[in-house]
Amino acid sequence: VPCDVAMAEAKEAESKSELSGQAESKAEEKTESHFGAHEAEEADLLVRVANFFIRKRDEAAMYGGDANGGLEVIFEDWLESNRAEFMAGVAEDDDGGGHSHALTASHRGFLEHFEKMCEWAIEVEGGDPKVFFSACQRAVAGGHDSLQQDPDVAWFLDAVFAAMDFTQFVAIMLPKVEGLDKKSAK
């Protein structure tokens, strides 16, 4: 009888182990399924926000903006409002390195303005900012490869990366601001 009890206990333990393994497997499947759904949600929101900015770029192009430009086309009003600070930073930049305090402040101000517009676009598109920023981080890390093939998403990501990089920001915005100065001089 003790042998039968030991065998019954062993079978019960084995059965519990199998059930536990099955539960873990189902949980993993559910997590993988959720993770795939999360990636799809990220990608969808990234596309919708990119399209929001594409529409803004296209609207600006209808009024004489560069249809192939980046965020500088969309944010021409911001540039006009902040061009004095931007140009003061350019003048302050004696060594040509582009890191004057005024340019740094201008870049920071632009990023804050851009972030607010992104948050607004995310809200308009019915998304979650955490999901959007996760999608951007995944794109930076090389994820969402299929999205990078979409010319609109690629334009948006290139524009975002250029805006975030101080040196590229100055290189892109300076000709635009100088163009605004020429327009107002006419």
C-alpha cells in the first residue's frame, strides 16, 4: 500500500507539473499574441500621426511651402515668431559650432512646440502618447521595418530625427529663416 500511495503522489505531482507547463505555455502564447497586437497598435498609430503631419505639410505646400520639405515647412509660423531669437543665436555663434545659448534655447523651444503638436495629433487620432513614443523608440531601434518602406512614414521619421538633432535642426532651419527674412524685406 505505501508503494501505491507513493506512485499516486508521483502521478499527481506529474499531472500538476503538466498542467503548470500547459498554463505557462498558454500564458506565453497570450503574451506573444498581445505583444504582436501591441506592435500592430504602435504601427497603426505611427502611420496615422505621420499622415497627420503629411496633411499639414501638404496644406503648407498649397500656400507656397516646399512640398518636399520637412518640419520647417509645417512650422513656418513658429519660425517666424522665433526668428529673432534664432538669428541672434546664429550671430552669437562666433566659432561656427552652432552651440550658442540662443540657438540651444531656440532648439529646445522648437522641440517643446513640436511635442505639443505631436500630443495634439495623437489625441486627434485617438491614440495614446505612450504607444506613440514606444512606436518611435522601436523605429529608432530599427523595428517596424515595413513602415520604414512607406514613404510618408519614412518622411515623418526623417523629419523627427532631423528636428531632434541639434546640428541638423540648425542646418535645416537656418535657410528657412533666412528665406523668411528675404520675404519680409521685399
